[in-house]
Amino acid sequence: MNVSEMLAYQARKYPDKDGLISPDRRLSYKEWNEQVNQMARAFMRLGVERGDKIVIHMPNTIEFIVSYFAAHRAGAVVVPIHARLIEKEVSYIYDHSDAVVLLTHEQTWPQVQGLAEDNTGTFIKTGASQGNWLSYSALLAQEEALEVVNDASEEEEASILYTSGTTGTPKGVVFTHKNILSVSIMMAIEMEMKVSSRILHMMPLSHSAPLHLFLTAGTYVGAAHVTASSFTPDLLLELASREKTTHFFGAPVAYLMAARHPDVADTDMSWMKHWVYGGAPLSRTEVDFIQEQLDTESLYCVYGLTEAGPNGTLLLPSEHERKAGSIGQRAALNCEMKIARDDGQETGAGEVGEICLRGDGVMKAYYKDPDLTREVMQDGWLKTGDLAVRDEEGYVWVVDRMKDMIISGGVNIYPREIETILLQHPLIEDAAVTGVPHPDWGETVKAFIVSHSRIDQLEEECRSFLENHLAGYKIPRLYEEVQELPRNATGKLLKHRLREENQQVQGERS
């Protein structure tokens, strides 16, 4: 089976069942599959061949989901990217992935409209056509819904998900159909998804967890998918209640915001059986608050990373009372985990080591980067870069990250990318970006700036400069001008000192 065939199978089995539900439209599995066939035929008529790359730059909409499965059905490799990325960022991924088609939405088109003028390929937007941009709906209407058969094997490449790295440039993570199916089956079994399930999608489907663990997993069992193009706590409560959803995945901040909503106590969300969070831990106090406000004991924590599918570990609802903050004591289905020393041997209880994962969900490779692939993949194990320790009962606690990645609201942000741009500012001599603790978002982004010219209105100046280069969620919220950055004798930046000093200052103020 491949990802495209999975949907076709469910359309034959459950033709009249709810498939996709948005705030203004509903498609049965039959209608969903017909639109996928139409869009696949449009792609092929435009010259898309097997193995070509198609970039999808859209929020969580029916068009995103149809395009995702249609690209697979046409034999293409799908490249879904965050809807908030701006033109410069999208252009890099479009070029690096060797894409031949880019799709965007009316909501996101203003961010990327210039791409069609500066690049070769086919550019498609929802709504009316404009300039070199073709109309999605017009293309769909021109094609018949006759079944298109994709006979791709499970070993063939299916998608590339881009995740920024410490080098400052995004890395393309290549997945096969087998990788995606492996993690989809895992989540379907671990979270008890079934044909009667109704899955609420509010986190970006361009990210591996919402995409592989919930969209494709739900489709694997014939569940209904309820979509929203953005997250607000009001919308979460409204959709969960109105559509009687059973599964939701969100960053911890999404849960905290929903739990604080003034209407939460009066909202019936009794159908929700699996509240799943990931990207950052929740403290015991936060867990108690969320469980009380949402009136649930069905809170699950999942740990993984894009390169692993994501597969990894999970903390079950019954374990939260004693082990909130841990990522669990076992690997999830179809995955193995070890905490290893530098020599690859497993650590003992209380000994810090690196989390390593192995299983069929682990990526095939980094796109066009064999050296980095060999660096992180050793003897079948994926080195995550996360440092952790097992307690005496076998529960795993992440103690630090070997890389300097910041996780804010469940979204990964990479300091080096921001630093590289800041250093292009003519008045900035040196810059460092770190994450600092935030009560809701887990971490927020802070920039430390060295300028011998003294910048008036530092925050406004830096924000204005960065807005031309980065998506808004990557731009630091906090700024501090310093005389110099801490470095060792070889000139290596000592970011841990910046984090420690910042935590001390916060402690003195609290």
C-alpha cells in the first residue's frame, strides 16, 4: 500500500461517510477521493512526472489535504511547508527541493506572489487566476474524476519535510511511503483511532506530527477530519463541541489557552477521548489545571522528531500523576529507543546520554546531504541530539538539547538562522539568539546584540530588519544590548552562560 492507495481504499469502503469537514464545507470520502483524482489529472496534464516535487504552501484547508493526496496520486513527491513562511524562505525550499509546481492559498498568496515572476515551473493559487498564477478551482473543474491509480511501492519516496538546522539553512527530510505508513499505524493503534473517530486539526499540517500522526493515521482507519486554518481557543472549543471530535493534537500552549477560556466550563467536549500534546513538556501543576478545566483524564504526551517520522515515546494518562514532565518509559509501537553514551552503549539509571531512535518510520535521508545523513544515522539508529536520563523506574526525562533549537509553542525555531540575518545589519557587530523560559509558550526567543554604535530603539530596529527575511514566529520577542558575548579561548560562543544569566535575572525579578 502507498499513501494515495490508502485514501482510494477508504473511498471504496466508506463512500458516503464524512471525510473532510471545514468551517464552510463537507466532503464525503467519495467526494474527497474524486477531487484528488481531478487534481492528480491536472498535475499530470501540466507535465508532472513520477518523482517530481510539488510544494504545498497552504494553511489547514480542504485544498491542502486534497493537494497532498493528489500529488501522491500523480506519483509526485510532496513538499508541504509552513503557511507563514515568507517569499524568501519559500523560494529557498522551492529551489533546493527541485520543485516543478508550487501551490498556495489566497490567504498566503500575498507572501509569495513574486515567485511566479522569478522562477520556472507551475504556480497555482486558490481563487481566481492572476498573472502567472493558475486557478486551483479552474484546474479542478477541467478534469474528470476517473480513478488515477498510483502503483508506487512502499519503498518509493513520498515526501520531503523541511526543518531548519543549526547551519542556518533548512534541511529536507525525505520519507518513503513505508515511513509514513509505519508511524500512521503506530498512532492509530496507540491512540485507538477507528472509523468512528473524528480528528480535529488545528496545528499546521506542514509539520510531521499533525500530518503523519493524525491526518494520515486517521485516513488509514477511515476517520473524519475536522480542519481549521488557524488556532484560537474559541475555535477549539467551538469545533470540539459542535463536531463531537474525539482526538486533538496541540502544543502545550494550545491547551493552556483553551483551559483559561472563560467558556470552557460551559462547553461540552465529552466526546474528546484523546487529548495529545507534544513539542514541550507540561509540569504537574499545568497538567492538573488542564485536566480540571477540560474535565478529562485522557491527556497523552508524545515525544519524537521530524527525522523519526515522528515516532518516539509516549506518556500515558495514568502516568501523568506521578511522572508529568517525563516523556514516558517506553518507545511507541514500531519504534525502539535507547539512551546512549558517546560509544553507543546504553546508559544506566541516572546517567545522562543521547536519545537514539530506530524503526521503520525513521527518514530515508536528508535531501542532497549524504554527509549529514551519515552523521545522524549510525548502525540504523537516529541520533536525536537530545540529552536525557532514566530514573530508577525507567522513565525518561529530557535534560537538555545538544543543539540550540528553541521550541516555542510547539514550533521549532533555530537560532543560527536568525543570527545569520542579524549579523547582516550594518550596526550589529555580534549577535546571539537563545530561548528563554516562558510560562505559556515553553520558551520565547531572545536576541543578545553587540553594537559599538549604540542602536536607538533596539527592538524596533531589529524587528523591522528581520521582517524582510523571516516569518513572524521566528522573530525574537525580547532584545538585550550587551558589551560582548561570552566566548571561550577558541572563540566559540558560550550560549549556556547567556541562558544561565538570563534565568538568574528572571529569578531576582520574580
